[in-house]
Amino acid sequence: MPKDGDASVLPSQPWREDGTATATPLPPFPDLLPRTLQLDNRTAGNQTVRRSDYAQGLVIVQTGHEPTTTPSVLALLRADGDEYRVTGDKYIEFPDGFVIWFTVQ
């Protein structure tokens, strides 16, 4: 599955640490308002990101493959439902990380 856009992501702590980040979608993504999202370092694999756990979305960076620039532009993956299934191939397609962006319901 291709990405739905890109986002400029500015972490509140070093990339290798879990915490928060400000994610700002870049045009032409339809929703350009920044959001403060949780940032998790994760190992590659299959995972489910639930809206009930991450109301607006989640920034995922692969442990050991953190971005080298701050801020960094990461792939934005739009989630319209209540959960988004992350498969291991996302970590191959987007090795520096990616943003799961839950749309407003």
C-alpha cells in the first residue's frame, strides 16, 4: 500500500527515545493542521494501531533506524477506521519511520 502523503515530524526528545512529536502534514494532504502524537520506537513486525489507544494517530520509528535529521519528513498513512494494521513491509518501505494519521470521525 502506498503512502497517503508526507508529514514533517519534530520529536520532543531524541528520536531513539519514546515520547511525543509534532506531526504536520505537507500539501497536498487535505488536513494540514499539526498534531502532537505519541512517538514509539518499535521493532519491525505486524502490529495493530487502535484509535482507542492513539486517538489522533501515532509516529512509529524503527528501533536502530531512527531519522538522521530533526525535523524529518516521514511517510503519512491515513487511517479511516478504528484501527490500522501495520505489517512488516511498512518498515521496509519506510525505514526512517512513518505516521499513522486517524481521520476525524
